[in-house]
Amino acid sequence: MPDGMKRPLPTAPAPPAGAYRSQVLQAPRLGRTGVEHGSAGRRRTLTWGEVATALAAEVGEPQGVRTIVFDLLVDGPDGRVALRFDAEPGDDATAIARILTGALGERARPSLKGLAADGVPTRWFPDLASFEEAAAEEAAEG
């Protein structure tokens, strides 16, 4: 290859059919009509009606760094994708879970409803890979 020319980057293989795919939402803000997200000049609102289901879990080490992960599952042209954001454990995560549960009603998964009702996550995972494996199973249930 001549100097100055870049080699083409290898393309990532497409995820297998049925794989749990996630995308982190940038600067999410929950509102009356949905979740506003994106960069300053490119904000968009994901309406509550677009969310097929949602779930939550605590991820991280019990005595170390941990977070509450929220996945909003939406159906798109390439299948279902989880739009993700997180919050610190405690009052903030509980308030978010209550907003999501109120907005989604029966579409909210038991893991999200449990956090909203009790203020304590009902599911814990040591890492995101473990969470995503279980989340794929939970999302397939309904």
C-alpha cells in the first residue's frame, strides 16, 4: 500500500440474530412524554410509546464501584436494541425507576418494578456481560 494511504478498517461482524444489543444514551433526561437524549445540538425524544419494555439491575462489586443500569428496549428496523443509561444507587435510581414504571405500566419488567417499589435493586450482576445475558432472557419473557 503506498505511503499516506490508510488501510481500510475491518468491519465488525454483525451481532448474531437474537443477540442483546445495547447503545448508551447521551445525557438522558426523563420527561412527561419520554426520554430526551443526545448532544447539545442534536437532542431527540424517545417517546414512552416507542419503548417496548424496560428493566433495571445493579451492576458492579457490592463493596466497590457499582451503578444501577436501566435498559429501555425498543424495536427498530434491525431488531430490538436496549437504549441504556445508569444512575447512582439510592434515591436517584429509585426516583428514575418510579418514573419509568409509571410511564410504562405493564410494559415495565419485574426488575424495574421491584426497584420502584422497594428502592432496592432485586437483581445484581458483577459486570455488564452477566447483566446482558440475563437481560436477554428477561426481555424475551415479555
